[in-house]
Amino acid sequence: MKDKKPMTETFEQLLENNKEKIYRICKIYAVSPLEPQDLFQEVIFSIWKSLPTFNGNSTVDTWIYRITLNVCLRSKQKSDKIYNKTFQLESIQFMPVEIPIENNQQEKYNALTSCISKLNNEDKSIIILYLEELKYKEIAEITGLTENHIAVKMKRIKKILLDCITNKI
């Protein structure tokens, strides 16, 4: 059992150190162009609300990934329910400023994100954490699966993505 450590970072430091990875995950789960910002705000609020309950049983990074994935998955479930009853009006187009990417790289990125979006929620969470360069042990801790199970699932996910991307490019 890990020692319980008090939170040594301020909320501002925590946000500054983790905002990019939180936003990347929010962007993957977003349905509309404006949704990543909304998801990001929800995650930040959840972290702020949960900060007093952080007890150090995991690393701060693991705790933040877990909150981020839970908020994004919860939002996706709500969105899916609403979408089944209504349709979305995409009348407002918002294009966030991003670093320019070569056309070839952009094509590969679009193929990858398209293929990831087709995965089930559990597999999507696993590959997103893998792309964030987390080790299997950390992914297991965040998802609640065993390290061995993560390794097996990753092998299958990589095969699915390779087949999907190969067909797109």
C-alpha cells in the first residue's frame, strides 16, 4: 500500500502542469468543434471539486487522467442519449488555432483519429493513454484493469487500428 501524501502542488500549478494532456483527451472525445473547451472546463471543475479528497493512493497524474476520462465518458454517454432523440445543428464553425501540419501528416492524423473514434469506450481510453506515453502499469491503474489485460488489449487495438488506417491511406 502506498503512503498517503498530501497534495504539494497548488491548483494553479496542477492545472499548468496538466492542461495540455487534459485538452488532448477532451479533443478526442468531443463531438462538436466547441465541445473540447466545454469538456476541458468540466474536467477542471471536477479536479477542483475533488482536490480536497485526493489522498495520495495514486500519483497526481493518474488521478487527473482518471478524472479526465470519467468526465469525457460521462459527457459522451449524455451526448449519445441526446443525439438519439434529436439532431445536431452545426451552424457555428469554430476552428481553433493549431500548429500547421504538413498535408501528409495531417492525412495520417485524420486517419488515426477517425479510426480511434470507431473503437469502443474502453479501447479508446486505453489507446489514448498509450498515445499519452503512459506505461501499461499506469494505464492499468487508471482503468482498473490488470497490466496483463492492458498488454493483451493493446495488441488487439494496434491490429484494429493498423487495419483501419491501412484502408484509409
